[in-house]
Amino acid sequence: MTAQRLRFIVPLCTVIALTCACSQPAADAGSATSSDGFDQLTKTIDEASAAANESQSAGDALEPNERVQGTIQLDIGKGATAFRSIATKIPDDLGKTTAARMATADGQKALAGANAKVGGGHSNVSAQDVQDIASAFAGRTVYTSQMHSLSIANLRQIELSGVAADGRKTSLNINFPMDSDTPTDASLTYYPDGKKRTQWFETNRKSDDGVQVTLDRFERVDDKTLSIAGSFKAAKLTPGVMAKELAGQEVTGASGSFDFTEINIRPEK
């Protein structure tokens, strides 16, 4: 794991703390407005995404603990672009190294800066909080793309996500019944700036302008791995609910393909 990705832990804790702070009642008339809180939350999520995005681009060389799960080819009218999906093995000693980092002046300064972003001091993240999160993730493999199964809803959802060489991101979610390999519906999300995680275009799953998916391969490699390939097309993408910067814009016509040899199958719920 690169230093850029390790730095994602503190912004992540900031988001958690900010969410807790936003849930607290207003202390006085000088407190931030709900609009201010929304804007701060948006900014914090974007900053966290930017830190995590620094070394994930499709043009970057893989780290020793990384491997490619697959690739999405997306064309929004300007030619196809490759979006690479990566699985990352988190170091087994992440908890230990994070504890050492939190014990330094630089670590405390970074933590203080993260806590300062929440404002009001309602719920600060401690060094122990950061270490606990790091310890919980130590040794795990983080998958960019995976499949979830929800038996109570008779639903399987495959989430394919990737990052382009220029930092743009895209995600293709495909839904299946538990007893069939034929897609029922799908949705496409596109981030024109991967560093701004709240600024995205998306398809409307419930409208006629959704995503049409054609499967060329759907194979179960083993109990924990799926291999899938195919193509897709969507008539229109519109700004997401938090995408204030994209208001009034839309992406007309999107198409592409996907080829993944490693989709992590999460335990059924």
C-alpha cells in the first residue's frame, strides 16, 4: 500500500466524525447552517477521495501488493477510455505502523487538522480511533469490484468500478435474481473528476433511459471469485443528488465493455 492510500485513513475518520457532529443539535445561533454542514461534508468526502485516488489511475504501475481485477472501457462520445479496477492487500502490520505514526508530531498534526475540519468539537477522532480502524483492516484485501447477495430480496448485485489514467472514475452496477444469470437492470455512474467523489453523473434505474447490459461471460471461478465480461450502453446520465457543480449538465450517450477475471463474492446476507 502506498503512502497516498495510507493517508486516506485520517480523512476517512474525519468523515465519520463530521457525520456525528452533523447529527448533534445546534448549540447556539452562531452554529453552522445545515447548508454549511452539507457543503463541508461534500468537501471532506472529496478531499478523502482525492487522497485515495492519487495512485489508483489506470496508467500507474502496480504496487507489489496490488493486482488488476479487470477493466471497464467507457465511451461518452469522445472515444473509449480504460478504467482499471484494482485489488489491494493491506499490510499485516498496518495497526503497528499506524500507532507509530500517531505517536509522532506529524501524525498528531495530521489528526488535529482532520478534526479541525468538523468544527464545533462535537466528536473528535482520537489517535486510538485511527489505530483501531487500521488494525481492523490489517491483512485484509480491499476489492474495488465485488458481488453482494441479499437472499431476502432475491438479489445479487455486481459492482464494477475503475479509475482512468487521468483520474476519472466510473462504476457499473448490475443486478441479478438469486436463481438466474440474466441481468434484471443496471446503473452507470461517471465521475468526470475522480478527486471530487460527490460530483457524478448517473443513469436513472427506473426510467427508460437506464443501462442495457449484454453478457458474454459469466463464470464462477471458485466459491469466492466470479469472472464476467460483456458490454453496455446508456442513453443519458444526469447529475447526482450531491453534484451541485454539475447542475444543468448531462452526458448524452454512453457505451462500453467490461472484462473482469476476479470479482470478489462477498458472503450472502
